[in-house]
Amino acid sequence: MSAEDMGKVSRKLRLAFALMSVLFLIVLAISPVKDTLLPWRSYKRQFARFADSRPEHKRLLADFQPGVDQIWIPQLGVVDRCGTCHQGISQPSLDDPSVPAVFRAHPQIPHTVADWGCVACHRGQGRATEVQEAHETTLAWEQPLLPNRYIQASCGSCHLNDLREAPQLQRGRELLTRLNCVGCHKLQGITRPQMLGPDLTNVGAKVSREWIYKWLRDPRTLTDKDGNVTVNGVASEPRMPQFRLTEEELRGLSAFLSVQRHDVVSPAKFDARVLAVWAKKSDTVEQGETRFRQMFCTTCHAIATTRAGQTTLIGGNIGPELTKVATKVNTDWLVAWLRDPEGYLPHTSMPRYAWSDEDLYKVVRYIQSKLADSSLLSDVPQLGAPTDAEIQLGKRLFMQKGCSSCHVIDGIATPTEFGPDLSQLGGKTTSQLEFGQSHIPRNLISYIRAKVSDPPSVNATARMPQFHLSPEDLDAVTTALLSMTGEPPTPAWAQLRVSAPQPQFHPAGEFGEIYERYKCSTCHKFNGYGGTLAPDLSFEGSRAQRAWLMAFLKNPQTLRPTLTLRMPQFNMSDHEASVIADYLTAAQQSHDVRSGAVDTREYTPALATLGKELYEVKYQCQSCHTIGSSGGYVGPSLNSAGLWLRPEWIEAWLRDPQALDPQTIEPRLSMNDKELKAITAYLLTLRQPIVSSKASAGGTP
Amino acid sequence: MTRRSWLLLFLATLPIVSCRRAKQPGPDPIARAYDVEIDWNDPQRVIPLNYTQAQGKRLFYTYCVWCHADATPAGPSNRSNVNPTPALANDGVVLNPMSDQLLQNTITLGGSAMGKSAMMPAWGKTLSQKDVQALIAFMRAIAQPPYAPPARPGAQYNVK
């Protein structure tokens, strides 16, 4: 090659080199240009402009800097850059709908953004700096933002205790407990109770094969005219879910269960003198109904009543709904059960009433004639006597279908973890879920909703039965399941976790026996343990006078006249009542109420007159409390306050009700000491004796 | 240009086209809401509530519902027992003209302090100021006719 040629080539090369340089320059410029055009920078610029337009701009822009804003909390593993765009998140003055949503302040919740970051509650990707990557599921980032509708799930991931501030989460946890989900699934924060479904060892002695068949096909025997199981807004859904069973399976299971007859129920026997009188009377059934209502069976058991075409369900949901119970159980079993429920089911929450034969006979006659529906089993085919093949099939199905997870039969083992472990479900990513043939959106929330509301839609061979939940309840259950995110991600999170207290209250001695017999803790709370239906009795000894307790236990006089759910009449003996009264008086005391703190000689008639004026004019307590026959229904009636309450309790209560019962809705008023004493003096003069319930007609449901 | 370069160009545009996101449906206010309340006068209408309003709802159904609503969680309402009859919490005709400050004082200090019926107790020692503000936010959200906040505080008192 000649030198001249080389010169030409080098010119060409030089040109190419120059072109390449420009190209490289452009390529190198891409990155900084892209960087300046990033969306978050534009959000920052927009915020600066927006802040300038506000009077408090100096405060808004005090921490403003052009780069990415990041919250870094190493021990919690928090690296959140959300504040880069959400600039106004901790500016209280921007909590206003007129502020653009991106810059709006976070509502005032008990946690601050600076201490907790955002992702811990809202999920999404804290490290991302692009809108889509931060909020949604992309290929690289799997965890989408949790919609606000379910945000209470995040409260539940750390707060395993009761959380009044998160009602949806509470409701969801209650439902998971009530529907016995722990029978098959492992759940976080919900422990398996002693009894799930009833023990079926002796069920053949209680119900007929036809009834079992009907119940297994659809346990909802009570429907309104549209076929809904929700009567007048009250869910009459039984705890037993609906299983998808074929005709053959129904025959097999009903055959197997109907031969579970280990103990023979002896025929019902009544005192001959009672029978001689009551069997002939024409109004036995009506009197039985009156007694049924007087005893407040409806506090635990609901009954559907139809008036003017409108079916309403009246009563509680602690025990099963009883509208058609006489068609379900045979009379011999019913009598034996009412006499001694624990004889049939050791862990039942049904109390053992002290029946007189007369009352029992009347109530049984009422149940037989009024709580029956002869057409209930009309759509059940003739099943006949169970064959060996059917029984064998039923026994196999009893284990295969998971019946044995909730129901006990002697000789059949209870499986552990029959269904999948759900204690980490809320933290699963989309790729960990199996959507099967379903067409639902690919995310955790639609997965949970589909699995709970219609299990076969996700997995055609699902063993999970059908639960019928209202839309609100489905949301609540979804929230509670989303809250179960398994073990805390870091030790610091583990320390922050608020565990649920597991109080127990099982007193010993004679009181303990009576307490277990009447199942007091089903409705009442004792030192944190027990139900919430009735007043907390932790401080009952400081509140009530012993004589009043005795009278109340013998005849639960109603303190709150409008309640339909009231303390049942247990017909307890004088001795039992005095044991309870003694125990409550001695043991259930509050440190804040001292019996020596008041001097009853101070309560002069003149002071009581002043108290009456304060009660009626200054504080107008009659808006919530009844005295005589006038006043409100919100608080308890005060007609017998002088016999019921201890003076030291009234004073302490008026001074600060929430100190004695944090849940009470009685407002704390600013009374001075003289006012407290005056009102106490007045209330102590109210001494209407407790009337006998035999005289009053009892509640009408 | 050759056929091959056209093909290459076409292939190069493919990812760009396919990367475009499908148009998202508009945000559903109910799904985005923290909680909802059914309109008391119209059961078909669902009112979305934000966090503060939802806290107000919880407090309302604990403390206030007994006298300021016709249906309560326990069934009957105490409203008919109280004289003068308390306003319904969603009664916009009565409550909309009242400023937030007036409502806050009435709830905190009670009816008698504000020259109204002493049947309304003072809640200032039971509820925090934040609680009371949440209650007011809830009442504003469910008001019928709907509540429109004044352009600036006190504007509703302008006399022309």
C-alpha cells in the first residue's frame, strides 16, 4: 500500500473516528439525560412549585433537597424512598382533600413515618423509585401495594392482641375463630379450642338418619322467602359449612353416623305427680313457652319468628338456632340433655340448669309442639336401614372429607393439619400461589377471596367446604388472613410484636364447681378471661353489695330493660348463690376502690337532695339511666342503686369510670368531690326492692 | 433499505409496543376507601370513608349512636327517651350550618356549656381532641344534604 493510499484510509478512518466520538458522546449522554427526566425529579419540582404557592412554604421546604429522600432503619430492614415523591407525607398542614393526592399528608395514625417507614404497613417496594415498580407487581418486584380496604391486615401482623382501632381485623379474627378454621388449618394467633364441632360418638341416639342426610346436604335449615339464610340482617349461618357431597356419599355418611350409638339414652321419665297434673292441662304448651322466655334461653339460642310476612331471628348465637329443633332431636335425648348436658358433651358451653320436673315437662312440651316443622325432612328420600357397605363407605368418608378434624368419634384419630398451613399466607408472593384454571386476577387478595368464597373455582378437587359469607364478612376474613405473615422478618420486629395475652380463669373449690356448672365465663369476663356478652366481673366484689348479689343470682332482675339477651334464670339454690356471692365479694376486688375510703355518715338527707338536683338538672343523668319509669335505656336502671352498689364504688366510678372499666361508654364528667358525694348520697336513697320474676311475665321475644 | 434492515427495525419496535401498559381502569373510590358507611337515608348509596372518618365511625358507634341515630347495634334507640330530641348525626339541615369549632365545643364541653340541653354530656375527659375531630369528620361525611366545607373558616357567617 502506498503512502498516499494510507493517507486516504486515515482520512476515512478519521471521519469514522469523529462519527464514533459523536455517537459515544450521545450514548454517554443518555444516562444523565434519562436521570434528569426521571419521574421522581418531576414530582420534586412539582412539589417545590406547589409548596411555594402555600403560605407555610418555609416549613414545607425546610428539609427539601434535590436528591432521593430515604428512610433507613437498619434494625427493621426498612429502606423506603416513598418520601421522594410523597413529599408532604409528614406535613400536618397538608392533610386536606384540596392538596394533590401525591403530596397529601398521611392521616394521624399512632405510628409516624419517620419511625416505621411506609412499606411495613402498605407493602409495595420501598427501594423502587418508579411509580409502577413502587406500587404494583412487576417482573422484578413481586409485592404490590396493599389496598386501603385491607390495610388493617398490617396492624394485625404485629398486634396479635385485640385491637379496637381496627374493627375489620377484629371481625375477621372473630369469624376465623367462630367458623372453626383452626379445625383444618394452622392459623397465626388462633389456638385450637377444646371442642370444635360436637362429639359424634353417640349421635345416633340423638338424631335420625334422615335428619343427618338433610343436614349434610345443606346445614342451613332456616331460610327466608327468598331462600337466603340471612334473616333480617342477622346471619343464621350455622358453624357447620356446606360440603359438596354426592347422593352416594350422603347415604354413606348418614348410615355411618346413624349407627354411632354407644350409650343408650334412657326413656324420658317425669315425676308421676307432675305428669298427672300437667299432661291434662290445656295450657301446658303456653306455660312452657312463658317459662322458656323467663329463663332467657334466647340469650344463647335464636328462634325465627314470622310476623306479618317478615321473618326475624331473635336471640343470641352462642348455641345453635332452635327454630326446628324438635324435628331434629328425639324427645328422650332432649330430656336427658336438658337435665345434664355434660353427660352427653363434656366440653359443652350449655349450663346444667337446676330444673324442677314441672318446669322441664312444660318446656319440653313447648319445644315439641312449637319448635318443630313436619315438612323439614319431606325432601329426604327413603333411606331405610343402613347396610354394611354404606357404613364402611361412610367411615372412610368421615376421615377423607375432614369431618374428623372438628368432630370426635371414639376410635377415629383427629388428623393434625388436615388443610394447608395458613399462618404465613398473608406474606406469600404471587409466584407462590397456584391459581389453577381460574380466571381471577393474579394477586394474593383475589386468590384469598376466591379460595374462601368458592374453593372449587381455584382448585376443582378442593376438600374445603362452602362457607356462606356476606361481602363485609368476606372482606374481614380476607383482612385477617392477610395479617398472617408468619415469623417476624428481623429480631427487632420480633421484639416489637404485641402478643395476645392468654389469660385463664379456672378457680378451684366449691365456687369453681359452680362456675363450671353454670358456664359463667361464656358471657362474663373474669380477670381478662371469658366472654364479652355480659358485664365484666373482675371487680364485682368492689361494685355490688353482697345481699344484692344473692338476690340477683336467685332471680336475675334485669338491669337493662331493653336487652333481649339477658342472664338466664338458672334456678340455683340458696347455697350456690351464697357461694358465688361470697367468692365475688372476697376475691373480685379492685385496688382503686377502698371500702374504708368513705364515711356513710356524710350522706345526709340534705346532701341527697342536692344530689337529686345535680342528677336531674345539672348533669341530667336521666338521658341514659332510668329511675322510676322514666329515663333512658343506655345505662342500667338505677331504681335499686342503693341496694345494688357500694358507696365507695359509686364515688370512684363517678370520678373516673374508665379507670374502673376502660370499655365503658359512661362519660367522665368534671365533678368536684362535693358533687360526687351528693350524687352518691342520692343514689343510695333509691331502694326499690327486686321483684320476683314469677310475677313478671318475662321478656317477649 | 434492504429487506433485512426493515425486519430488524420492525423487531426493534416490538418490545417498545409490547411494553406499553394496558390502560388501567379508573380508581374505584370504594376499593380505595379505608372503610364505608351506608347512607342512612338511601341504602343503595355507599359512602367511602378515609382513615379519620373511619375512626370517627368507630367512635360514633361506640358512644354516640344510642341517642343520635334511630337504629343502634343493640336494636332500639334511646333517642325517643330524650327531650329535646337529639339531632340525627346525618341531619345536614341542622348540622351543616354549624362550624367545626362549634361542634367540637359542644361535644367536648357538653350541651349546657353551649346553651343547649344538658342531656348532652361533656365528652372532653373521655374522648381526646383528635377523637372529637374524627367524629366531626364522620358526621360531615354522612351528612344529608351533603356538607360543603366553607371556603375559609367562618365564611358561612358572612352577612350580605
